[in-house]
Amino acid sequence: MTESDIVLARVNDRVERALSIRLVAITRGRDAFEQADRLAVAAHTALMRDANVGGLAYALLEIDAEWDAEDADAGAVALPLRYEVRYRTQINDLTRQDAKMSHYAIVK
């Protein structure tokens, strides 16, 4: 799930942006914490395998993770993981790929 997309800086005709992403591993049962942990590890490994998102980003940063036992459902565990994707675009065109740019825009 995308949480936010913010502008970090404007320099000449370039804009530095940060896209916040939240993944949530939801499990239940006697070994819910272990299952959620395995899901979190697998998701993290998959994301970090291509940290520049195929050349679209210049950074993929892990922000945080938070364990949360849910009261609504006996034995349920939710483990939110937050990441930030940093990328650059031109100031007047979010989708333009320009030879002068060292990175490309992410098109959502």
C-alpha cells in the first residue's frame, strides 16, 4: 500500500521525491509471530534484491517494522513494514525519461 509521495527538494528542473510504502504481514494461530516474521523476511529480501527498482529509483530505504498482536481476533498478529523509495523526476513532467537525468521517474 502506498502511504505517501512527497517532494524532498527542488533543484533547477529536477525534483527529488520520496514514495512511502507499507506492507503488512497478517497471520494467526499458535505460531503467528513466527509466520509473520518469515513473511517479513521474505518480503524484505524480495524488495532489497532490486534496491534501485530496475533503475527507476536511486534508493530503497527500510524505515521501520512494528509488531502488533490484534485483540479483535484471537491469535492474530499484524506486522507492518515501512519502506521509502527515493527517485527523481523533472519538475514539469513526472513521466519524462531524459538522457540528462541519472534516474527515471516511477510511474504509478
